[in-house]
Amino acid sequence: MDNIANLMHGFEVALTAHHILLMIAGVLLGVLVGVLPGLGAPNGVSLLLPLTFSMDPVSAIILLASLYWGALFGGSTTSILFNIPGEPSSVATTFDGHPMAKQGKATEALSFAFLSAGFGALCGVVLITLLSGWVANFALRFSSPEYFAVYFMTFASFIGLGGASPFKTVVSMGIGFSLATIGMDSVSGNVRLTFEYDVLLAGVSFLIAVIGLFGIGELLLTMEEGLKFEGVAAKVRIGDVLRTATKLPRYWLALARSSLIGIWMGITPGGPTAASFMSYAMAKRSSRDPDKFGKGEPEGVIAPETADHAAGSSAMLPMLALGIPGSATAAVMMGGLMIWGLNPGPTLFTDRPDFVWGLIASMYLGNIVAVVIVLATVPLFASILRIPFAIIGPVIVVICFIGAFTAANREFDIWLALIFGLVGYLFKKLDYPIAPLVLAMVIGDKAEDAFRQSMIFSQGSLSIFWSNALVGTLMAIGLVLLFMPLIGAGLRRLRGQGETRTV
Amino acid sequence: MITRFWAEIGTAILTLVFGLVIVKGSLEFGIGWDSSGPQPGAFPFYAGGLVALASLGTLTLTIGKRFAGHPMLAEAFLDAARGRRVLSFLLPLAAFVVLSVTLGMYVATILYLVFTMRFQGGYGWIASLATALLTAAFLYFALEKFFQIGLLKGPLEPLLGL
């Protein structure tokens, strides 16, 4: 019941005219960022972050979180109308969303997408409301070895469950950790890995990495594809939206299943993209009529959208309660929290309850605001995509580099963004996952501190990671996640043998 | 034309070199143990080492697949037409970066937008100039005046009294 009281207090914080205006601004910017190719949620948050340094943290996080919701919604708009996913996590929405739009059911597809997305997001937020206090309390028992074990678990699940080549995931992750160590070492005071270049003294900022990897890299890829926007015109009428809304309860099973998948993938760092694909695949497999999928089946829109948003919002739970971001965007936000002088993790709940519960309350409001705004502004944002890419592309480039510069007012960062852009292009083309790199950069220092302190406790013996039930369990889960592909293959082989024996 | 095989190999070698550079850099700070716990080089040493090992893994795997005749590796990574499209975007972008650090970001923005619109987008001079100037003016007022954030400026802004 504590949670409910806290939440009510949170609503008091979030429900001010100033904060509602910030939500609206954030959602509008987010939809814009989500609609434009090359700009996505992680990027949008990175670009906006330097502008929030002078704001108070509660207002700043409300603005950034609303931008995140807006971007998730914007990505689905372009998927459905233009068959171009504005966000990687809305790729699965194109499979059935665009066919529906082409059949003249654009409004229905959009309404299904936004309403089910709103439902998924609210499921995620309800979960955060109920669980975050409990998780944070539990995590108060953690000391350095436990923290290191949780970081280990996070990256193990990237390697084991990520779907990309495990080697490539390790490369991406290791590069992130290496980059995080450049510059001043907070423990010994040494300046590390600068190779005598003064520009590296202050380290490499994760913001520059995100802007380069996600922004410039994505734009290069978009150019290479030579994309053309051939959209379906859409006008959204209230009547159509309401009619679609009455049809939504029919898909309760898909909604429930997709929310669960989304929440699971959001809490474990699977992320929204994996969640939407998994949910789509599950919906198709369990459907009585799988052939209809890909030809404009509403369930094929509902399933990925619900999971996408459920994952997006529940990714905030581990970020707030444990200090471990569940997605690339959450990682950037967590980096922002640290820049504002907050320490994400269990102590945040006791030190800054107004911040935590204000944010959680703003998630309820922000998502409702987002559904309304996004339905009202579909024609506006669809018309933005009719501006030719020859204009929009270079403008996005300019915005990305300006964002890179404003992050720390350093000339060197502009060059760095260009390098990260090229790396991002190469990595995306060759299926290197980028999220682990960003996550590793953000939590690199914390992971290193946790590791060093554990080593000091144990006088250099790795056995400290098995020294009590809690840390041992966490490490064991991490190892299971790490070797998941091997375990899966082993089980399949065993089952295969079992079947041949019965035949 | 670059095949996927060579792109994979090239990238893996790049990441291998990166890993080794980090490993070498960490050795300077000691990777062992001293009175205050693990030495500062230990953590980056293992991170860089992981990168190098995993890059070797990718190299081995890719070469192994090549001998097994995996069809995906023979696919084009970048053909001439695509390569041209990427370069036509990348070169002006790189020029924008160079101009930004020499002439300042506002001047670079105007030159870059005019170039891409006029010579790549095929728009008229008036439309190109208007878009570029408006964008720069918008950025100026939004950043310098509203958010009080200064951008990199070159030799031209003081002449205009900005």
C-alpha cells in the first residue's frame, strides 16, 4: 500500500501545468524523432540531454521520458503509413501494418497500433509501480560483489539471448568497457589510456557514441538503401478510433501475451526490438490462421506494438531500482541521471522519492498524453515525411553534429562523432549489436568499481562471487544465460534422440 | 565490389587491433595487485583482451564458414551503385565536419545545406539559400538566445557582430 501512497505523491509532483507542458513538448519532439529516419529514441534523448543540464532533475526526466514514449509511437506511424520503420523496434509492425494501410484501413491500423501500444506501456508502468519499491528494497542488501554479479548477468543475457553472434556481442561490449576506462581513473587518480593525446583526458562521452553510432550510422545506411517515401495518406477521425477501440477487447489474449513478453524483455536487457519480433512470432505461431499474417492481420499489428511499448516502459524498472538500464535509451537516460548528480539504484528511492515517484506518475500521464497527441497529429507528421530526403537528411546531419558539440563544448567530439558514425554503419551492416556497447560505456565505471571493491574485500580471490547464497545465485543465473545457446542446442539434441527412440 | 567475407575480415582485424591497443595501453599502468587492490590497468586489460579474443573468434569463424562454402559470405557487402550513394552522402558530411572546425558551425551549416540542396537535391539557388539561412537562423536563436548554449564559431561571426 506504500506504493499507492507514494504514487499519489508522485502525481502531485507530476500534475503541474509546467510538467504537463513538458510532457506535451517531449511527446511532440519524440514523435518527430521517431518519424525521421536516422533519429531514434536513444539519439533523441542524447541530443536533448545537454539542454536539460540547467533544468531541475524531475522536469528533465519527465521531458526525456516523454520524448521516449513519443519516439516509440512515432516509429509505428511510419511503419504503417510508409512501410519504413522509424525505429528498429517497429520493424515488426510493418509486416501487417502496411498491408492494412494499403487496403484502405490505415486509420484502423494506426488506432490498433497506438491503443495497444498504450495498453502495453501502461502494463509496464503498473508493474513498475508494484515492483520497484520491492526490488529497490531487495537491492539495498547488495554490496559490490552482488552488483558485479548483476552487471555480469546483464551482459551474459546480451550474449546468450541477443540473437547476434556471441563473438560480435563480446566485441561490442568490450569496446564499450574499454572506452569507458579512458581518461581519469576515479580510484587511483591516474590518467589512463590517453596515449598522450590531451583530447582524451576527459574521456569519451557515451552521448557522442550514441549520436554517432545510432544517428550518423543509421543515416549512412538509409542513404545506401536509397530510400523513397511512398506513403498512404491517412486522416484520423474520432469515430473510426472509437470503433477500433471497441474491437480491441477481442484481442485480449494477444494483448496479455504480448504485454508479458514485453515486460520480460524489458526487465532483462532484451530490449523493445527483440520483444516486438518475439511477440509477432508468438502471435503468428499460436494463431488459428497463420497464413493471414503478413497480409494485413490486426493481430500482427497489436502483438508487436504491445510488446514494444511494454518493454520500453518496463526497461525503466531495472534502471531506477538497480542502476542497470534495460535498453539503449534507458542507458542514455541513466547517464543523464548521473550527470544531474543523481545515483540510480536502490538508494535513489530513499534519497529522492519525489524524483522516482514523480517519474513513475509521469509515465502514466505521459503515455496517455502520447496516445492522444499521436492520434491527433498523424497527418502533420506524415506530411513531414513528404519533405524530400535531400533536405531532411542533411538537416539531421547538422542536428546530430551540433548535439555532439553541445554535449561538452569540445571540438574533438565532432570528429569523434564522425568516427563513431562510420563504426556504426559498419557494425550495423555486419550485425554487430550496438546496444551492449552503449550500455557498457554507461555502466563501465560502476562495473569496474564493483569489481575492484570485490577484489579488495577478498584479497584478489574470485571466490568472492560464490561467497554467499545471493551472489552465488546471481552468478549462476548469469552463467546459465551466458551459455543459453549451448544449453538450448544440447536440449534439442537430447529431445531429438528421445523422439527417435520412441518412433 | 566488396564481398561480405572481406568486410567481416576487415572489421574483425580493426576490432582486433583496437583490443590490442587497449591491452598495450593498460600494461603501462600495471595489471597486477598493489596495496590498494587491483592496479588501474587491470580492468581495461581484461576488457581489451576480451575484444581481441572475440575478434579472433570472429576471424576463425568467418574463415571456417568460407571454407565450408557459406553462401552469405559471397554476397555483396557494397556494390558500385550503393557505394556511390554512400559516398555522395559521406563526403559532404565529412566536409561539413572540416568546415565546422575551421569556419564555425553556423557557416558550415549554411554551406553544407546549400551544397546538398543545390547540387545533390537539384533545387534552385533561392530555395537552397532560403532553407540554409533559415535553418542557421533558427539554430542560432534556439541555442544561443533561448538555451544560452554557444556553438563553435569561426572567423566570420565576429565580423557580423554576433
